[in-house]
Amino acid sequence: MRIVLVGPPGAGKGTQAAYLAENLSIPHISTGDLFRANMSQGTDLGKQARAYIDAGQLVPDEVTIGMAKDRMGQSDAVNGFLLDGFPRNVGQAEALDVMLKDEGVKLDAVLDLEVPEDEVVKRIAGRRVCRRDSAHVFHLSYSPPKSEGVCDVCGGELYQRHDDSEETVRTRLEVYHTQTEPIIDYYRAQGLVVTISALGEVADVTARAMEALKQSAEG
């Protein structure tokens, strides 16, 4: 299957993408991984991306599109892929359509993970990270530390990252609504959108997604 995964920040896209890709035996292609791989390997596209990032500028669509095209052309993606973070706007969605048409293939589904905005804020703003080891992550509501402000693992101080503040989360949501959410209507016009609730346990959301994709394929 060829799938695009969309949803607001905090919807659990990365987690679900990993499980879905494994269950469907297709590669999980994320924008973050594309950027890191190209920059670490020193590809031409990676050098271009690095120059924009170092200058504090957004990486242009054509660079991101180029990276995605190269990755989707690799052997493990011949029979399908799951795109996470790409396309991020309608222009990129249109470019993806052209790419797939040139290859004589098409998307099977666009999986939309739906989460209420207040839940997104709660999920992200409630995170606390250990200053000693950032791999130790807690949540005030879902996985609180035994002692307030103290890491259970190493005793380090817990803090809220700037990116996790409520103000920053709401800014990220506004960017999502303005730039990325319009691709849902773009793909809905093609009959590709499958919307599921991303609330609940991770395994339950995965099962819900797999069933929705199965029904979409059968329909």
C-alpha cells in the first residue's frame, strides 16, 4: 500500500507510522529522517537543506520534494510506503501526485489521525524531560514521576522543553491548520481520506487504523 499519514502535532503520527509500516511490511518515510539522512550523507540536497537551516530559513518545497522522490525510488519502497510529514502542504501534495503518475502508481489512502485540540495541548504541554538524560520522558497526566519534578530513573531534574509549552503548541497547531490541514480536503476530493480517532491506547489506535485501511482497500 501507498499511504500518507496526516494529523496535528501530538496525534502520535510517529508512533503509529512505525507500527503500521511494520504491520504492512512497507518502509516508514518521515520528513525528519529524510533531512537527517541527506545531511549526514552530505548529498547535494542535504547540503542545500543545511544551508537554509543554518540560515534560520525554511527548507524550500523543491528540496523536500527532491529528497522524498529519491527515497521513494529506493528498492524497499517499490511495493509501497508510508509517508509521515510529507506532503506538508497542497503544493507538495500536487508534486507527489505528479511523481506517482510518472511512475504509473497512485496513493491507496490518506490516513487522518483525528485528535481534539485541547487533547493535543494536554498531551504535549504535560511532557517533562530529564535534564541529565533526555531519553527519560514523563507526563504529568499519563506517566507522572513518583516524586514531582524528579526523574524516576536517575534522580535528575525534570523540566518542560520550550517546544512543549502551551503557547508554542498552539502556534504549531495554527501552522498545521493553515499549511497542512488543507491537504485533507485536497485528498478528500480524490476519495482517499480515511479518518479515525487517535484517542486511546496506542495498540487500539493501530488496530483501528489497520481496520480502516482494510475497509478502504476493499471499498
